[in-house]
Amino acid sequence: PDITNHKHSPSTATGYHQPLLILGVQQFDLSPYDKIPLTESQLQVSSFSDPWYKDYLVKSGTEGFWHIQRPRQEERAWVLVDLGTEQAVPLLRVKPRTDFAEQMWFGYTAELEASNDKQNWTPLAVLGVHQTNLTDDWLYFLVGNLQPYRYYRLSVWDIYFFSMARMELYRFR
């Protein structure tokens, strides 16, 4: 798909080269990867609806989810992760909300970006989700990033995106 004509594409707005288009898959071999431990203090979000806070994104178990503010105020919803140190993140894993998978983004309307100063963002990949056969199972995005960054931001431009249950970042073992 051509994202260059998408008026909300951050990669065209900032003048960066067009990042890779990565389609999420629901089956993936995690054996070469380690999950990066995250706590809610490492997260910032664009908004939330009480009581569905950002901390659900990194909790264990299946209860709870992060839900953006309703009615939606922002042009894009985002989750920013501060890893504390620079680390390469080649894999992103997200989980749709249980029984509400339709509240995820659809099409190539999300982007994973990285930065070392929270000012200058490098687009790593445009992330796509196909609505066909989408369940509340994990979605894997192999973005292939080998460059270490301290901050990672998932930006979602789909105006119909409202919630997500979990988000995980992975590094190579």
C-alpha cells in the first residue's frame, strides 16, 4: 500500500524516508528473542479513560486494557516507552482487547518510531493489521531494528482505534 498520500503519515510530514511496511502476524517463533522487562513508570500515553490506565499495557495476566479518552481528542493515539538505556528493539508484540479486537487499528495506520532525545524521531516501520480473522491473540511485528534507541513510540493514526490490552518489546538473545 502507498502511504505517501496518507495525510496523517508522520514519515511524510517529517521528510524522512518511507519506513518499511510490516503486517502483523498472529503466529511467531519467539525463541531467538528476550522480552524487555517494562513497568508502568516507563510508559507515557496520549490519553486514557478512567479506570483503563496505561499500566495495564505491561501487566501480567489477561485482565484489563488501556483505553484512550472518549470522545477521542487526539489526532493520533500513542504509547511512549522509555527503556532507560539505548537498546535495539527488532520485535514489537501487541495484544488486542479481549472480546473487542475491533477496537485495534486496521490497515497500515500505525507507526513504530524511535528516538534518543524524545525530540527527533526516526520512523522504523509502518504497522498493518488486517481485520479479516483478527482475534484477541497477540500480534507480532518483526520491525528488524538493529539500531539502539532509548525511546520507542507506537503512534496510531486510525480514528477507530480505542483500546489495546498489552504491549511488549523484544531484543535478540
